[in-house]
Amino acid sequence: MDNRGDVPLPPPPSVIPPNVVPIKADPEGFSPPKKALNPKRTPIARPGSGKKGQMIPLLTNHFRVDFRNVDGYFYHYSVVLKYEDDRPVDGKGIGRRVIDRLHQTYDSELGGRDLAYDGEKSLFTIGNLPQVKNEFTVVLEDLSSNRTGNNGNESHRGDDSPGEADRKRRRRPGQSKTFKVELNFAAKVPIQSITSALRGHETENSQEALRVLDIILRQHAAKQGCLLVRQSFFHNDPTNCTDLGGGVSGCRGFHSSFRTTQTGLSLNIDVSTTMIVKPGPVIDFLMANQNARRPSEIDWVKAKRMLKNLRIKTRPSNAEFKIVGLSEQPCNEQRFALKQRHGNGDTDVQTIDVTVYEYFVNMRRIELTFSADLPCINVGKPKRPTYYPIELCTLVSLQRYTKALSTFQRSSLVEKSRQKPQERMAVLSNALKQSNYAADPMLKACGVSISSQFMQVEGRVLPPPKLKIGNGEDFLPRNGRWNFNNKKLVEPATIDRWAVVNFSARCDVHHLIREMTKCGQMKGIKVEDPFDVLEENPSMRRDRAPPNVRVDAMFEQMRSKLPGIPRFLLCILPERKNCDIYGPWKRKNLAEFGIVTQCLAPTRINDQYVTNVLLKINAKLGGLNSLLYVEQSPSIPLVSKFPTIILGMDVSHGSPGQSDIPSIAAVVSSRQWPLISRYRAAVRTQSPKVEMIDSLFKPVSENEDSGIIRELLLDFYVSSGKRKPDQVIIFRDGVSESQFNQVLNIELDQIIEACKFLDETWTPKFMVIVAQKNHHTKFFQPNSADNVPAGTVVDNKVCHPRNYDFYMCSHAGMIGTTRPTHYHVLLDEIGFAADDLQELVHSLSYVYQRSTTAISVVAPISYAHLAAAQVGSFLKFDEMSETSSSHGGVSAAGSIPVPELPKLHEKVCSSMRLLSNSTGSKHALTLPTPSTEQADQLPISPPARYFPSMRSSKVHRQSATIPPVDVAVAPAGTTDAVPVAATPAIALEVAELRG
């Protein structure tokens, strides 16, 4: 009984009907959509193939595969490796040696089955093993010479100094180690599922079966002693390596993987390159890596990070170890306790205190020429270090270098790894022959046979789109290229209120100004006389002043000499690449002063060079270099008929090995519909190594969304005559096929939510296209040394058996072999015909304002990539944390706090399209943007406190009257952005958009 008297008990809770799912309250109140447990959308099937264009026969680096044994099964076994004392084996690479020895020792117990081992925890057989659970004991001999290291098996005595026992071990024929191996049945995969995938019915079984075939390829390469990097294999052949400087080599190898295509299973083989540490003496590597002339100049803190986890061989034993660190003291001061026996009794042991140097020189009789004052290499354990003098240590071959390459190393890699089409075909044919896949027992058991002939496909060459340039002229590009010789720009800007700052002693500045004025007049750009030419004090260069000091000094000079506020600054740098002034200069101009700046480092000033510079400046100052003819007609199928916004999305991550560098998400959008040549950008930081953009929709209250998409939609609405887009075309870069469902069901959901947040009744149609450049399919013209023509499209034979995809080479490959862009159409609610979509994609490769060539991928993606990369370099995140060691040191993605983007000057925000950071503060970024060497944008005036003489200037009084803003946009038909007051003007725009 209830002791509360007559107060009735509350009724029991209602029974929830089985078809009702309760909605959980969000404790935060608002949050973006979460990942769908069951994807609502999947990639669409191919509606048809294109017909337009001139037919062209092509070859591709896919080789037809016949597959006969389709009735069998792959049996999957989980692998557990332990030492004799039941400690788990965690060393990479040792597993393959153990499984190879297991196969040799217990062939009959395994039923004579061949094994396919992935090197970690999975093993596959064709047909089952005799037992469901199989346990074996495996003995490996001579483990100390293992390429993967021996975890200090040749340990030194005492405090891990070299001891008498080591010499005895070395007299033995070899050391041995005992392992326990468990193979437990996990699953059965029908080989028949591959046939289903070839008919377009992909399942988890078919994906797993194809993975097994790729594992067989990896195992085949591993047995040949190759370095494995996913599906790329690198032989230990010095002729395949090229020196990139800094102790780094580019190693050429081969990518090899099975692909499902419209014509059946194929083997895709391509040339691949990875970076490796240059083998040889450790001291030589460190001096090259740090550009040191002698060992005394080495920074040993950096050296310790660089060397950690690399493998070395030591003299004279030739034993192999993994580096764990460096000694705290130099070799002639680092001491340890050495135990020595006297007489024949085991109890007669004496301990003496010696240095590492004394031990090797006096007791081991090994001559040391330069190690005395240098740290020792530690190959022991944290509590039991094992030291070797550095000159006795040599780096072994085929060790990946995973730190970021310098600009010089990148350019050297590109230059030395390029191959003409016919050269690449010959190399690939030889690689297939040398691989000798016909001899692999697992492939034989699968009934796999691989053709030696390149697969034949049919391509089509689309005609180039007609361009609109100045004076109402039309122009037709040839082979994806055009120029502005004797032509004017379609919307030229005026270069006024500008100055030149010169950090270089080699440039003839006045000659450059004259050439700019003359060339600008021919292009329709009015170049007024600059305020002044500001030369850097030579003592700054002579005394090697820090970059920020040099930049500050230049701004002090500007403050004292300039007669008015500069709208634009031309900055001449002393070096074209890796100039340390570039970052501080850009930060100063954009974050503190809001001045448009163009950086350059001319080596030869001619008409072509000056024209390219002016094209970039014109785009930054709000001009337009060229338009598509169909934009002004307007006659773009579907796009010109209904208001359409085009989005380009990309995420830029830190360099390899940098686990604590925030990723940068960039989204660009078209504006001023029906144009598709004008874009603006929004950028956010997000957790490191996270590819999915999490800030597309960010509701912070019931009526406020701080996400990226809202900004872009508002800009489109105002710049396009107050029209809401009826159609949204999304181009997404940088995602793999395994992430397609996330793009369709996480990112697209956020975009839809952002639209609904502005207007519940608004239901635009969406199209989602993923562009991939990181693939290995190439096309070749038979019996021709030339690349495929610009505009080549392929949507047959080598494409997916079901999904909607096509390859396009929109650009003219002038160097090396053209790499096509692989476009995947994941969703199409708009209803494009195949020909119309391919023509749109082709045309979007011609609207990149900083280039006079068609580019390899659509302009919205290029702009997004450029925006993310430029903001990444602008933020200088590398100052927060230097790249982690070349092996290891990677933390879990998302575990690092994400810093704010530094705020740009408020005057920039008042006059330019906004670029917001992760906390909602706004940044300006104008697109089209210039090259990475001469990057950036943003006109506006610097603070008057830096330029006191300008307080009375007309320009400053005008800019000072600009009211506070929340969004800055440009009306339809205009070029420059105009500020829109936050209250009440922008509230009115939002209300109109919602209603």
C-alpha cells in the first residue's frame, strides 16, 4: 500500500507501439544531423552513356582477367600470434615470416592448402583447413637479421652495455625465437560473389572476395622482398630511386589491384612513387636532412624526432635494430656499468664503470673517428638502453619517409618521376611481365589468368566551349589552351592607389612597372602610377633579420612615406620558392590591414609573364578575365533555365605524419546566376584527419545557423536578384568510394537541413558528384607518343558495371602522362542527360580565372582546394607543432583541440564576401584566387593608427562611415561586393529567403 493516503498512483506508462521509434531529446538543444545507421541513399545506377564528340580509339592500363573457379569459397581465419611466454607479437613484418615458416613446417596439417595472409590478423585459404581452431608452434632462427628488427635481442649486459654474452651469441650459427600461432575460423566467402559484382550487384561478400584477391597480390610482392604501401609495391633496386635532397629519395614502384568493370574483372597496374629515407650512414642522412656542413651543426632535438623508429644495421655484427632514441650525453661521456668475469667461476664477476667510447675503442678494438663528441644511438628499451656510437650505424633500405616534403623536394619529385605515355606503357608492360602472377599458387587455385595486352576502350573528344572576352569578341580555345595576345579582358579592373614593396635586390622594379602599364593597357586594365616604390633596407638582408622583423620594418616605411591608403600592394620577394617572408607578409596584410597583395619573384620579365600576373591581379580586384559564351546567352542545359547554385567542397589535411594539425574544410559557391564563372568561399577548421565536413549546418539557436551553407545561400540569393536556387549541384573532392554513403547521408543531410532552416517549404533538387584524381587509370593513344586530346571522355568498358561514373581528360597534358579525373554521379534529382552533364563538367574546366588553359578538374573543386590550402598556409599551423616523427606519434583523429582561425581586419569583412571560422567569426576570401606562389586577395584599407596622415583622406573618411556588418554581398550584375548592414538589412534578406 502507498503510505500517502488516498492520493492515487500515477497511471502506468503507455505501451509504445512496435512501429514507433521514440525521439530522444537533444540535451544541447541543437545539433547537426548524426550519421545514419542505415544509409537512406545509395549511389544511383547509370542512366545511359554519352554520344556527343568525335570517337577516338584508346588503350588503358587495365588488363583483362579470366576467372574460372567461381564455385569455390575463400575461408577466412583470424590470426593470433604470441611469443612463447604468451606475450602478443606486435612487431610489424614479423608476422609474414612466422606464417611462411608455419606453411613450410605444417603443410600436411594444413591440408596442403595455400595461404593468403594480410600481414596482420587475417588469413584466407581456398577450401577449409582440417580444424576449425588450429594451434601451432613455430620456431624462427637467426631472428637478429630480420629486416623488421629484433627488439634488442643482441642486448648489452649491465645497463645494456655490450657484454661477453653477446660475443658468445655471435659465435653461434643463429639465434632462434619460438612463437605460438592460432588460426580460428571466422567466415566463408563465396567466390561466386565476384561474378555478382560484375553484374552490378555489390554485396559485403563481393567486396571481401575482391579484398582477398588484392591480399594475394600484396603477399606475392612481399615474398619478393618489396616494401608494401597499400596496393603499391617497391623493389629494393637502387636504379628505381632518385635523390630528392635532404636525405630523401623517391622510390618508383607499381600499383596493382583488381577492379570490377563493365567488361568483367581487370587488373589495374600503374607506376607509383613513394618517399624513402636514403640508406647509408646515419650521420650522412642527418647532415643532408638538416643541410649541415659538419656534424657539430646538427640539431639533435630534431635529429631524435627524425630518427625514432627507423631501422639500422650496426658494425661489425651486422645486426639490425630499431632506433628508440639518442643518449643524453655524448659518446665519450655516456657511462654504463659493465660486468666482467674473472677466472672460471660464474660468481667471480666485477662491475666497472666505463663510457660507451671507451668500451668500443679499448675493449672491442673498434676505431672511432668522429663519434666521441656526438650522441649515441639507443636501440634498447626505455628502462634498459642499448647504445651504439653513431658512426657504427647505417640506415637500411626501403624505409618510408612520411614527413612533409619541402617545395624543392616536391618539384624535384614531379620533375624526376614524370613519364611520357609510350615510356609509361613500356614500363607497365615490363612490370606485369616481371611480376609473374601466373606462377602464384593462390591465383592459380582461383583460376585467375591475366592478359598481357592493354584493354581497348572507346573515347570521345568533346569540342571546347566558346569563350567571351573583351570588346564583345568570341574566342574558341584550341587543345584546351588560349591566350590574351591582342585581346582585352571581359571585365578589366583598375589598378589604382597602389604601391610596390621590394624585398629583392635583383629585380628592376621600374622596368616591371613600365611593362605592367603597357601590357595592362593592351588588356583593358588601367594601371595608374604607384604611390611609391619602397625598397628594403639592405642591412635587413645582410644581417639576416627574421622574416617578421623585415615585414614590420617595411610597414613602418609605408607608414612614413605613402601619401594615401593603398588599395593594392605589389610585393617582390627574394626567392620564388620557400620564401620565409611570404607567410608573415600575407598575415600582416590580410589579418591586420586588409590590403590586397600580389607576391611575385620574377626571374625573366616578358609579355607572357606580365600578362599572367595581371590576370591574377584583375581577379583579385573584382575583375573577370573571360566568360563562357553560354553564360551570356544564356543556354546552359537546365542550369540556365532554373536558378542553380554550384558548390565545390574539399578538405585539406596536415602533411603526412602531422597528427595534431587541424583539417581545413572549404566550400565555394557560384554567384550571380546565370553565371557559373564567379565564386566565393567559406572556410572552417575541424578535427585533424576528419574528411567529412561537420560545419555545413550549425544551428546555435532556434533562429540562428552559423554553418557554411547558410552564408553561401544568402550570397547567392542577394547576388542573383533575390532568387532562391531551385537546383543545387555539389562537386565533392577528396573522398574514397568507401565514403560515398557518408557524403550522401551525412553531408547532404546537413545541406538539406540548412535549406529547411531558412525556409521549411523550400525543396530544391540536388545533384551530388564526387571527383577523384587519386586513382590509377590512364589512357593512351595507340601508336602515338602524344597524350589524349583535351576534352576526352570515357564512359564505357573500364567504368563501373552499375554505378554512374565517367573519366574526363579536360586539359591538355603537356608533360608526362595525362591523369584523367574520375567523376562519380551519386545522386541526380535534376535529370541531366549524360551528354549535357559531361558538357557541363567540361565547360566548368574553362572558367578558372587564374589560368589560360582548361584545368584537369572542375573550377569549383579547384577553388575549394586552393582556398583550403591557402588558408592552411596562412594560419601557419606548423608553428604550433612540428611534424611528428617519421614513424609513429600519430594520435587518434579528433582528439586534438581545434584552434580558431585568426580574425582578418574588420574593414576586410566590411567590403568582401565572408569566410567564417569554426567559432562563427568572419573572414574574407575573394575567388577566383591566384596561384599558391602568388596567392591571395582582399582589398580594403589599413588602420589609420598605422597611417596617421590618412585620417583626413577622402578614402579613409568613406571607409570609416561603413556601418557594422554581418554579411557582405554583391547585387546581381555587379562586380564588387557592397556592404549590407547587419541590422535590419540582413534580417530582411533572411526573412525574404524564408518566405
